[in-house]
Amino acid sequence: MPQIYKTSELEFKENRSPLPDFNWKASTRLGKLSESKYLHFDIKSLTPGKFSYPYH
């Protein structure tokens, strides 16, 4: 049975970077939520006006 995950219903944890403009948030692994053995996936969220990595 397919499962639908809405970003508004997921909990995001902040990951700190040594550079303050490069912080991001990541959701709980969706494979863990769906109890899947082979799904290795999470959702990243950036604060508006911030960047993912200095080299991208």
C-alpha cells in the first residue's frame, strides 16, 4: 500500500554547519517511518535565503 508523506507533518532536525549560512534541516528517514528495509531517503529543508553547500 502506498504511503504519502506531507512535509508539513514531518519533524525536521537542524544540522549545524561551521558556516552559519549553510545550515539545513533534515527529516526522519522515510524508510524508518515506513518500516522499509531498502528505502534510504530523507527530505532536506533550507531556511529561505540560505544555501545548501559552499561548493554547489
